[in-house]
Amino acid sequence: MPGFVKKLVGAAVFLVVLYAVSALVGREGLFGFGLGAYESEVLMLVGINVILAVSLNLINGFTGQFSIGHAGFMAIGAYSSAYFTVYHGQNLEQALGGGAFAHALVFTVAILIGAVVAGGMGLLVGIPSLRLRGDYLAIVTLGFAEIIRIVILNLDVVGGATGFSVNVTYPVTFFWVGLFAAITIIVVRNVVKSDTGRALISIREDELAAEAMGVNTTRYKVLSFVISSAFAGVAGVLFGHFKRFLATPDFTFIKSFEVIIMIVLGGMGSITGAVLGAVVITILPELLRQLPSVGGFNFADLRLVIYAALLIVIMLTRPQGVLGEREIGFNWLRRAQKAPEGDRQVGDDTGVPIAQRAGDAEEVEKR
Amino acid sequence: MDTFVQQLINGLTVGSIYALIALGYTMVYGILRLINFAHGDIYMLGAYAGYFIARWLGFAGEPSVAGLAVVLVGSMLAAALLGMAIERFAYRPVRKYARMTTLITAIGMSLLLENLSVVIFEGTPRAFPELLHNSTYRLFGNAAISKTQLLIFGVSIILMLLLQWIVYRTKVGTAMRAVSFNLNSAKLMGINTDAIIVFTFALGSALAAAGGVLTAQYNPTIYPLMGIITGLKAFVAAVLGGIGNIPGAVLGGLLIGAAETFVVGYGQLVGIPSTYRDAVAFAILILVLLFRPAGLLGTTVQEKV
């Protein structure tokens, strides 16, 4: 089969599976496979967090720039698209003649708006702040995200401090979430495998060397920042229309930390690692809710304590994350038997990127 | 004029507390290049330590200078021990790994302290006992300064001078500066770097605890999540002044405290609602970093290949 036919068949199969899963979500007991409301919500959040983690990994994992502002771009996507659907969604739908198609089209436009506005903001924030390095960049991205949140908090047109009720009929099914999670993964993968990706990785490994080799580091850093922000915006759109209520406390730097934890846990610079991290970090606190109550003491109350303790233990025992920089996939399964070191060119055997490891030692020496 | 002076006094009060906390961030960063995200929570735990010491030793009912001193020193000691324990059991084992790992460990430690405190102390805020009879001294016009504010200024200045003395006049301080200049060379010169790092954590944590007790005298409600936003602003203050730079942390803290109070006091006049209070620190930080990427007093280190 030619490559593109293979891809088309793959895409078709994926869409059918996604549609089937989506049909099961929220319908407990359907053919014995359906998911209850609670499980469905967790599944949706998993999908949204996958988008966030995979997109953040492009900046933090592949470009090596440390951003803690992802929640801010998510907020921009959520609020800008909700503004559009709440105030203009109905009219536009009627103008398009109504019906299911117009409905889907308007929601697609909402997603595009979220992506474009968040990406544009990423450009605005990225150009000045990406001149900074390391921890300074981290704190500036955090600062921008907090400013975005506080500005939204003061905008009465989107509800201000009382929150914004996204009272529209755009039921975000799992189909949408899964579709955009897949699009995020494919786009990030293609970017990483392209020339651009090589440039990004060269910046991560050694920014000065990359610059010396003629890589326009600022341009590539801003580019990865914009792509990443746009997808954070998409995640925000889905989150807002799924929750149907937006409040700024959902977008504090704690949320940004959560996404960083996902990618570090899964392995920085690994797309499948980010997916794995997103799944684990979303489900783990929910699983800990099920802890039993022994002798009048409810262990479920300790779930966040256990979560934090587990995080520290993982960092102590497996600092490079579960996957390091490896990817899980069909290739990985095949290669794992033949040449285990085949995909380890960039990192050393512990999976820590060479530049990060050596760079730290050098930095200490230089001081 | 008197309103301005009043705002300035209030701003510098908040700023002194930011400065005390910022010192811990900046010292740890100076030595380990680690953003100790758990530092804000040590500030919170310092306030709780003070609360329990005051209750158990019976200083809660009868304000006295001796009681205040005991509570302050007691909570500083408790926080110092906690800081040392955190360094020893969480940060030291990951120190050899990539920076991101230590950073996530710090975030995890912060989450652990917060959530553990919510379980142990319960989420409901507690009223911190008054340890010193408060009274207000009128300066001129309507401007006044309260005894608590004088206390905060006094204690902060004493602690900062003490820190200055430790860092620049003692042997251990010289070692601290050597380690922060170059950890490996310091080790080669026979400095016990591990001990110095532990000492730095103890020192920073004690200052944060003092900040916690002093805040609780000024604004007597303590709760387990009080360290998040204050800690963040103190960190911003440290970066603003030039992270790793001790006078910079003090300058940054005072600046942010004053700016915040002025936005609340005068912001309306220029169309900035007081709800922007929490954004001010970040806005100043971003503006300063765009023009001085190493902070106000920081020096740019030229990168060598």
C-alpha cells in the first residue's frame, strides 16, 4: 500500500474508533460498555490534559525553554472562544441556516478563534520574554500568565470575578477532544521530525552552538512558543465548553505546574511520555479518592498528600521521567528487540539530555 | 501628603515581609541555582509554629515583649529545622540530576507541605493571638504608624543586619559566598559544601518564619495556603532585585510592597482598579527584566563557550 493510502486508512479507522468511544461516553450501561458520568468527565479531562502536556512539551521538552505560563494561554483560548459562542454563536448559526452542520461549523470556528487568539498572545509574550534565559524566562512566563488571569478577572464582559457561564449548546463530545488530542500529537510530532524540530532540539542541546551554526534561535523559540500556546488555547476552548462555566481560579499557576509535572513525569522530550504523564496525573488523584476509610480515618482525605509524596518519590527514583526521551510506538516495539540503543542518540543511558547534564556541571564550574 | 506617607508606611511594612522571605529564595538560588518553591510554605509553617508556641506556652492571653521574643525565636528555630530536613531528604538526593528534576521536587515538596497542612491544621483560618498590645502613634496630619508596624520594621532591620554580618563578616558566611561563586572550587578548597548548603536553608527558613510571625501580627489570620501567593511575590521580589543578590532581595521586596499599596491607594485615580493589586508585582518584574535581564542589582554573567 502506498504511504498516503495507509495514512488515510489509519485516519479513517481512528475516526471510527473515536466516534464509537464517544458514543459510549456518558451512557452508562450501553451494551455493557458505556461509561458513567464521572468516568466520562475524567476521560474528557484526560484528553484535554493530553493536548496541554503534548503542546507544552514542544517548548519545555524539545526546545529546552522553561515556560510556566501554559495555564494563561489556556485561559485565553477558553475565554475568547466562550465570548464568541455566547455572544455571537447563535446568530452565526442562524445565518448559516442552522442544523447539525452549522452547529459543528460554529464550534470549529470557536476552536480556531481560541487557537488564533492564544497563539497571537503567545507571539506577543514570546517576542520580548524569549530573550531571557532559564529561570528568568520561567518567572516571566509565570508573570504573564498571572497578569492574563487577573485581567480576565477584571473583565466584566466575561463575568469578572463571578465567573462566566458558557450557556450554549455546544456539547463537547469525546469525539472533539480525542480528535484535537490526535491533531496536537500529529502536529507536534511532525514539527519535531522536521527541519524546524532539528533546530529546536539544537537550541535545547546548546543554544550558543546552535546560533553559531546559523540557527535563528529567537525565531525558532518564538515559533515553538506560538504553536504551543495555540494548542493550549484549543485545550482551553474544549475545557470551557465542556465545563460550561469558566472561573479564573482554574487557570492559576498551579494548573501550569500540573502540566509541567505531567511532562516531567512522562519524560521531557518524549511525546508519548507527555501523553502517559497526562493520563497518569489526571487519573491518579481520582483513583486515590477510592482509598478506604480505616478505623474512622478516611484515607481519601490524604489523597493530595499521597499525590505530592509520590511525585517526590518518582523524582528521587526516576529523575528522567518514566520514558526519558524514548517514544513508545510500533517502531519502538520492533526496535526494542533488535537494537535497544537505536533511539538514544541524544541522551545518555539514563535518558538525561547531554546538554542538560553537562551544561549544569559546566555552569557550576564557570561560576 | 499625609495619605502619601501613610501609604508609604503601609507599603514598606508589607515590603519588609516580602524582603524577609525573598532573602531565603535568593540565598538558596545563589548557592544551588534552585527555585525553592516550598519556601512560601515554610513561611506559612513558621506562622503556624508561632501560633502553637504562643498557645502552649500561654503567651496568647497576655501580650508581652518576652512572649513575642520567645515565639519569634521558637518559630524561627522550628522552621530552620524543617528547612534542613527538606534539604537533606528531598533536595540533596536529586541535586546531581537535571535542573528540571530538582525543580519538580521543589514543587512536589510545596504541594506536600500545603496538603499536609490542610489535613493537620484543617483548612479553616485561625486567629493568631496578639503578642504585643497594639497602639498607634500619630506622626503628623492623619499619618500614623502602629506599634506592629514599628515592630515589623525593627525586627526586619535587625534580622537583615544580622544576615549581612553573617554573610560578610563570619567564616561560615565567607564559605557561603565561596560556594555561591563556584561550588566545585569551594569543595576543592576544603569547604564542606553540604554543611554550607544546609546552613543556607536553615538561615533562609528562619527568616521566612520570622516573616510569618510578623505577618500574623499585622494581619492575624493564618491558613494553610497563605504561603502560595505571598511566596510567589517574594520570589518575584528576589528576581526583581537580581536573584542571588542579598541587597537586591531587600530592595525588590520593599519596591513590590510599596508598589502594591500604591496601586490599591491611588490606582483608581489613573483607572487601575484595586483588584489589579496582585498583578502589579508581575508587571513591574516583566518591565524591569526587559530592560535589565539580570534584575535591578544583578550582574549579567557572560556566557562562555
